Amino acid sequence: MIRCSFLLAVLVSSVIDAHAEDIGTLPNGAVLEWPRLFIRDGEDLVEPPDSETLRSRLNLASCVCSQVSDAADTNLYYELHLSTTTNMNLPAEVMTGTSCDDDIQQATNCTKIPDEAIGDIDVLATREDTISVKLYDLINARADQRDQPCVEANGGSAFVWVVVDTDQNSDPDFFSPRPIDLGVFTDVIGFDTKAPPLPDNISATGGEGSIEITWDIPDANATDLYAFQAFCMDANGEAVSAGEPPLYSTTATVCGIAMPLDLVASPIDNGEGTEVTVAPTPFQNLDPAFLCGTQESGTATSLRIEGLENNMEYTVALVAVDFYGNPIGTFLSRTIVP
């Protein structure tokens, strides 16, 4: 299942070009190469097999887990290689941020990653090595963002830098920046930690053994919508499941930390059912056991839930998901009766 966004593909070149070229040169004609990007998969480091996998590592849930938990490895790993030795055994620093080649802006825009400093870059000429960078450090690189919640942005740019003082005068003069995603996939541009827009004019009606949810696509940021998923609970509080996988990411699925999603109420005035004032806890936790329907199209305006019991009241929620797996949701203010 490959998620495609033509808008992302069109914009990718401008983001990569912003900070993709080295500034300055290394001695002896050496060139610092960034061959591959890795992510953690169990005990192994692997290259992201597709753009969907990489995007799922660059969303809000992964950033929050990177900040607050070591239960899951959400780091990004960058392989480095040197084309030839500099013959000078130079050390290198690793940084995240923007404009790290500017002495003044570096202090406010960049974060040093001391644990990943390279003692002698010449070793990279004989073997590839990787630097490990926390997603949170990439996204919240500015000094005024440290220890703050993850920056929320749609198509946010972030960069990792290798910095070398080639003449060893305490004034670095070689800078090698690369975008967070290395430009591996044309439809992955930086990070996305901002939820998509919520659909407008949400409504629902009961049918024969079914519920039809309808909505209008919002005017703002509609291209950020990838899919819609519904959650159902019957009158006994039991889950109604269609056995479908979640298309969203939460801190619970990434690192085992439950952080409920704030679901707003969508007013329903159908003259049936009973009032629902608060979203059920499983809905707030986006418990996949309650997933009862999926519409895998960001331009769709309806979703049909099948296999329901007639004359049974159902509590229903709708979640919109973007291309990176960020969710936003609403619950219906009245139960719906097929």
C-alpha cells in the first residue's frame, strides 16, 4: 500500500536543494558522502523499504516518543563515507538545525549532538559508519525549542550537519548538511507533525444493517488528507470491528505510551438515538479493536459501515489521517441506529 502525494513530489526538489550541498572543502580532495539512511527494525538497522514506512517515522507520534521515551528507537541513522583520507586525522562535530555554517545563527538555530562526534574522519575512508540522531533533536533544533513540545509543521524542513575545522583554528570551515530524509523518496519531504484538517458538516444515517457517514472536504489544506477511518461501539459497550489495520500512528503504537486524542463533538440532529456527551475512552485512545470502517481516499466524502445489527444504537467516531499517519478526530453527538 503506497501513499502517493503529487504535491509532495513537485515540491521535493526545492527543499532538498536548500541545504544539500557542502560548504567548503576537505583537505586532499576528500569528499564526505551520505550513502544511505537507516531506521531501526527490531534488532536491525534497515533502509526504509518505501516512502510510507519513512513517513510513518517522521510524524508527531514518533517525535513525541523520541522526546519522552527510550522504549522505542525512533532515531534516524545516517551512513557516512569519505572518498579518500584527508591525511590530517581531523575530528568532526554533528549538529542539527538550519544555517549552522553561520557563527551567529548557529548559537540559536542549531543543536550539537556530542555523543555522535567523530574523533577522526579519516576512518570513514576505510569503512562506512553511521551517526544516530534523535528525531526530536532534528525537529526541535532551535535553542528556544529545546525541552518544548514537538514543533508542529506540515512539510517541515530539518537538517543534520557534519562540521569540520580543517585548519584547526577553532573556526570550522567545512559544513556538510543533508535534509532529514536524505531525499531518498521523491514523495517524502521533511517531517510532518501537524494533523490534517477535520472534515466539515459531518452527518450520519442508519440503513439496513449499516451506517453511512458523510462529510464535506474542508477548503483549507485539503491536499493533506489521505484517508478516513470510523470507530464503532454498540449499546453494550462492545467493540464493533471490521478487522482493518489502523492507518494512523499514536504514541501507544510507537512507544507504548497512551496519550489520548482530543476528539471534538460533531452535532447530529437525526431525531433518533441518544445523546453522546463524551467520546468513549477507546475512541480517545484510537483503539484499533474498535475500527469499523475505512475509506482510503483523501477526496472521499462518505464512508459506509456494514455488518451492523438493526435497531441497535451505535456510538460512532470519525478520524481523518494524513500521509504521515497523523490523526484528527470527532465523535458523533448522538448514537446512530441502523
